[in-house]
Amino acid sequence: MLQATGVTTAWVLALGVVLAGLAAAFTSMAQRSLESRSSSRVAVQDGCLIVPGGKGLPRVSEVDDPTLLGVRHAWRAPGTTSLPPYVPRDVHGELVSLLHAGMFVLLVGDHLSGARRTAYEAMRAAVPDHTLIAPHPAVDKLRVILDRAKKNSRAVLWLDQLDQYLVPGGLTLSDVRHIVSASRQRAIIATIRPDLLSQVEAAGSAYSSEFGPLVHDARQVWLTRRFSTHELERAQSRTGDPRIKEALQFTADYGLAEYIGASLTLYTHWRSALEAGPHARGALLVRAAVDCRRLGLTRVLGRELLQDLHTAYLADQPRLQHEPLAAAWEWSTQRRVGTLSLLLPRGEGGGAPVDVFPHLVTATQQHEEQRESPPRWVRDDVFAQVLACTTGDEAQTLAWSAHTYGRRPLARRAYQHAVDASIRHHGLADERTLLAQTDFARWLHLTGDFAPAEDIARTVVQARRRQWGAEHPTTLAARHLLAVIMFETGQQDTALAECEAVLVLQSRLLGDDHPDTLHTRFTRDALRGEQEPPHVAVARLHSDLQARINHPELGEHHPATLTTRFTLAVTLWQTGQSRQALDECRTVLQGRRHTLGTHHPHTLDTLNTMATWLGQSGDATQAAAAFTELLALQEHLNDPRLHDTRASLAHWLAQITGPGTA
């Protein structure tokens, strides 16, 4: 039949062969296209950030860990996340607007300026639903990745350290314009250091002709290493995170992001060298500097002092390699993170004194607290060496540091050193000597060593009488202290009479509302004891408290005001007004924690009083909780009263669960 229509069998066969060939060709082309797209997809995914557990390019909102994009890890603190909360920079709003408008944004900032975190947070705020394309700087895959960015309708291209992409075969001006100019649904965020940007922009450089126009095409936003006043104010509102709170103490010398970003790296590097390796001597020089700071020495540290101190630690580590001293100094002062080193020279030349990066001190303190209870303090021989080279003021700081750790013999030695140093340099009658003696007498009184306290206080009174006269304010303050100490040694009538005489003079010369007058009136009332009817004492103390709160030089949180409030609480308790007494005691405890610190003796006394009253008012559970807190603080300080606290805690635990538990 085909033949009848003029179609030959040969023609049909030939047509079949042709159609079969075309089908095979189209099939091959389709297969190659699929393979090409698959290969491109693999190349993109292999060359870009993929979040853990993800199967493709993530949306911006899915990247909830900034460290995946190069943000530095911070040290972990109890109750915190891996990174501190973000402190918005002044440029944050500008960055958000530019990214939202689909611009090429170049964030220019020094190393450790916080550029990555700032870029990350702005991107999250501006384009959370965009696809994030964050390529690794591998040129062999970059072209495929850039093509993907051009085709994606809603994407943001992340180019951290832009200079890594400015290489032959890398990013071009044409790429940038193709990505951001066709639609406002695509944006580019890049970072670069100022020195590298200068190299790119410098006329005649290897970069300028090819990449200069590219960086000029960007909207450049500059980020400073130091935080502005407004940025620091925002940081203050985030001091619930201990890392921000710590960094804010050192903003005179370091940027906030710089301090937090460098701390973990520097501390880890130093601790590793302490344990093993070829830099044991260098690590011990740093340890000597850290211990000087833990003792309270704040001045820059001479190299000779640290060299002398570190030999005490060398004897404890005989098996470690001890490199030459010159190599140890080179290692300890070598820049490791940006411009920061473990020991930071403060001057020119190889013999310049040094400072120590502050986080090494706080981290060491925390390490010792976690490892031992009470925490291990500085070695006694190191304390003695440091004390020998201190001024009188520095010695007093060392004395209080020793007292805080329960090292009373060392504290007494340091207070005596402060007095001796002042006499040696300034003379017996100098005001600085009298102040050092006054502080020593107060400390002796605080620790219950009343006899020498009275001798020193009496010496100060006599010196001030000779120098200023009996009615001078400084003489009256010295007489007030002597009266307090005399009362403790059993001379109650004489002490009360002296206190009355001082109060009369202060009222006449200074006024009834002067802090010295109010303080002496409080002391006089305390010495009177039960001579005053309770209801009269309560009314008077309420009046005194209000006067101190309203006083322009005192206020609600002044230690003198808190002392008056505590006396009111005690009087209320003694008159049976337990609920009001506990309310006042809680207020005092909160105020003393804020003003004096958690570990101050007055703060601990207040906590002990509140715990006792809670138990006596029938709340054994709250009493046990308060005594548990007190015990932990006293163990930290090696407080000699912790045995009494343990007994009290056991008593109230027994009231809760029965005698067998305690």
C-alpha cells in the first residue's frame, strides 16, 4: 500500500533512522543539562555555608548562630549563651535600610571592631526571608556561586573579608551590578579592614585599576573599634550578661567587641602554654603579672619585678622546658589577636614596663573559684615580694585583698607596711601617715583586735590635736573612732561621754545634717543601747533615716544611710515588729550588695541577720536558703565564722526535714 502512494520502504527506513537520531540527541542534551544543573547545585552547596542539618542554601533567619559566619566565640559564663547579646551600633539603622533597599554595602572596620556581628544582625533585621549565599573564598567555585546569586530572585550575598574575593577570576564590578541593580530583592553585604581598603583604592596599586571601581560602587559604612557614648549607654542596659559587664570596665583601653572577641583566644593560648610546651617561662611571666593584679597592684609592671616573681613558679615545674628569658619576653609580648598580646608593652624599647590583658586576671580568678573552695590565692612568697616594693597606698590595697581571702596575718603585715612606708617617706605628722594609721586602726577594730586599735587611734587623735586643734573636723572624726574602739574595750561611760562631746561640736561647727554629724549621732544612739525607750528609738531612727535619704551628699544607697536603716531594722525586731524588720533588712541587704559588694563583711553580716530572723519568725525553708547562700560566700572567703553558719544551716534543715537529714 505504501508503494501505491509512492513511498518506498527505503525512504521510511531512512526517516526512522533520522528521527531516532534526533530523539537520541535531544535525550543526550537533556541529560547533559540535568547533569550541569546538578553539578552547579553541588558546587554551590559545597562552596557556601550550609547550616548543620540543612540540605540547601539557608534563609537568613535560619542562621541563628553568628559564629557560622565567622563571628568570634566568647568565653562561657554561668547562665549565658555562647555569645553575649548584641549591642546595636550607631550604624545599625543605616545598614538595615541599605540592605532592605537592595544595595551593595561595604562595612569597613578594624580587626575586632565587631564588623561581622554588626553585619550579621543588620542582615537578620533587614532581609530575614532572603536566601543567604555565603561563599567560601575558593575561586574555582566562585563563578558558579555568583551565577546562582544572579538568578536567585530574593538573595543576599555575604562576602566577609572582601579582599579575599578581589583576585583574578573572582568578583567583578559587572557581577556586583548584575546582582543588585536588576532588582531590589537582592543585596550584598561585605566587610573589609581599613588598611586593605586603602590598598585597593591606592592609585597605581595592583588592585586599583581592576577593583578600585568595584569598592567605589559600594555604599561604604565605617565602624569604629571604640564604642561611642550612645553605644556604651546601650551596652550598660545589657550588663545582665557578665561578659558585657566585664568589658565595660576596660573601655578606656579597649573596644567592647575587641575585648570580648580577643579574651577567649588569649586566655586559651596562655593556659595551654602553662600546662606544656616550649614557652613555660613566658607563660610564667604572664602568671606573675596576673597575680600582681589579683593582689590589687594596678600600676604598670616593671620587667625586673616580673622576672623576680616568676622564679617562684619555675621551681614548681621542673620538668617543663624553660626557654631563655629573651625568648620568653618575645613570646609573652607577641601580638596574637589584632594588636593585642598577653603582656602589652607600655612604652618604647625592649625594656618597657608591661600591662596584662585584663581578662586573664578575671578568668584566672573564676578558674580558681571553680577548682577549689575556698579558691587558691596568690602564694605567700609572691605576696611578700610584691609588698616589699609597694607604696603606702598600694600596700593598703594589698592589705584589703588579703583580708578578703581570710589571710589576716598577711593583711596585718600589709597595713603595717603602709604605715611604715608613709612614715619613712613623709614623716610622722604628715596627713598621709595619719590616714594610713586610721585605716589600720579601723581594720584592727573590724577584726576584734581592740587593744592595738585603741593605741593607734589614740596616737592619731594626739597628732591631730597638735596639728589642727581639738575642734577641727579631722580631729573630731579621729575622736569619734577612738570612742567607738574604747566602748569595745569596756570603757562604755568614757566612750559615750566622748561621743556626746564630739556630737555637740560637730552640730555647732558642721551643722546637724552634715554626714559626720549624722554618723556620730548614729554611733551615740547605738552606744546608749537600752537607755532609750523602744518606741522613742523607732521614731527617732525613722526621722534620722529620712534625713539621710534626703541629704544631697548621702542619699538612699550611701553606706551611712544603710547603717541607719539597719539599726532601725534591729530596733523594730527588738520591739516585736518582725515583718517590718525583715522588710528593712532586705532593703539593707540589697543596698549593701549594690554599694559594698556581695563579699563585703557588712553585706555578709546583713545576710546572716536576715537568715536568723527568717528562721525565728517561723520560715525555716527561707532561713535555710539564706544560710546556704551565706555559707557559699564565707567558704569563698575562708571566713572563720563559717563553722557557725554550718551549724545554723544544719539546725534549720533539721526543722524542715527532721533531725536525720542534718
